[in-house]
Amino acid sequence: MTAQPRPTSRQRWLIPVLVVVISLTVGVGLLARDLYLRPEAAPTEPVVSASPSPVAPDAQPGSPAVEVTPDVVAHPQYQSVRQVLQGYFDSINDRDYAKWTSVVTRERAKTKTAVEWKKDYQSTRDGSILVHRVEPGAPGTLRVLVAFTSTQDVDDAPVYLPEGCIRWRLVLPLRLESGSWRVDTTEGGTNPEHERC
């Protein structure tokens, strides 16, 4: 009786083929990820300050750059908050209604027509902007404590403080809308802190 060779097992060649196919798939996937991954924009260095820098009276309102406290830098949304507030104050300083509507909620944008908005801010310049705190509000909202200085013609100043230079301290509500943070409407009856420069 002679020994007959065993029939070749399908499993012997199937396992190495599967290992090669899976390895190639993983390799191609990693290569595609590296090729198509868009580089993230490098975050800008925050301007961190514990308090606003003193500004000479003739240099008011100060720098238009939004600065933040160390407490704010530690907040996970600080970069988004700083960017939306920078856009908000830039729109006022540049008299750019279209830009303003891009950084406020639809609800807030409905409160002012372009003509009303331009009249309200026709001589306003904002600066010495410092974000002191960012806190969560209701789901999808943040409350941002911000201080800034505004200069304006006395005729354009609020009727309750007709001054050419005012220091403000207020809470701005932010709402997540269409995937980005935007400045929301303030609750009726809110009274921001303000004083003459």
C-alpha cells in the first residue's frame, strides 16, 4: 500500500492571500488619508491679558484686537469665541453691516435694518476689548463677559450717558447656529455696566 498525498487544503493558500489583501487595503487607506487630509489652520496665538492695557485719553478706544484672560484660554471654545467677537467688533469698526449679519444670529440680525444699524454705529469705534469669562448657558449657548471701550460723537452716544468715550462691561450671549457661534439677542431689561472714560 502506497501512501497517497493529501489533497492540498484550500485554507493553506487562502490565509496568506487574505493577509496580503487586508494589509494592502490598510496601507492604501492610510496613504489616502495622508494625501487627502487637509492641513488644519494653525491657531493664532491668543493675546492674553489679565486686564486691559492703559490707554492714553487721546489714544482711546485702544487696540481693536480682542484679548482674552488666562481663564478664557483654558475654555474649550475660546478660539471660536475670540474669532466671532473679533468679527463682531471689526464689523462695527469697519461699518460693515454684511459682516455684522454674518457673526450674529438670524434673530439678532432681524432687529436692525442696514440703514438703522449704520446710523446707530456711524461714529462708533470700539477697542481695548477684553474677554474675562466664558460660561455655558442653556444647551447650545454661551455667556461671554466682555469689557471694551467705545468712542463716538456725543450726539451718537446713549441718551443715558451722552459721552464721547464709554467703558462697557457686559455679558454677550452666543448661540450655536448653522454650525458656528454667533452673537445672539440680549434679554430685554439687561443693563450693562458703563462709565465715562
